[in-house]
Amino acid sequence: MHAPNTISSDLQPIAYDIPPEVVEITQELFPGPFEVWPESDPEAPATPFLLLMVHAKGDAQQLVQRRLDWHRRVAEFLPDAEFRLVVTSV
């Protein structure tokens, strides 16, 4: 596993070529800084993706809904994007 990059709303997402729209969606649904990790599935190492880790407040149902909304909105904007989202409760 690689070391993460922390992205905040005032930083440009240039380290891993994250489209600004993905940063905006992430910040809207999960305000605050988040971490970005380059990853790949051991069963498909030729298909890398970016893992975004957010820390959020809310009950389990709210967090699941916001996570589903994030995936839907990112897929609408970038249907072939290789992003994964991890939500941790704080």
C-alpha cells in the first residue's frame, strides 16, 4: 500500500489527476479533508484505481446513503472512472 495524499477543499487534486468535479462531489457529501491512495486489486493488478477515504459523521443509514449518492454522481459524470470510496465514521 502506498502513502496517502490528503486533499482539502483548498488544494488542487493534481497528485493523482482527480477531476475537480470528483473533489467537489466528495466535499459536498463528505465535508473536510480526505485521503487518496493509489491501489489495485491483487486479482487484477493491471487495473489500478484511486481509493478515496473520507471521515464522516452520521448514523449508519445516512452514511450508506451518502456513499451511494457519491457513487451514483461520480458514475454520472465519469462512467468509466476508476475510483473507490471508503467511509469511516467519526
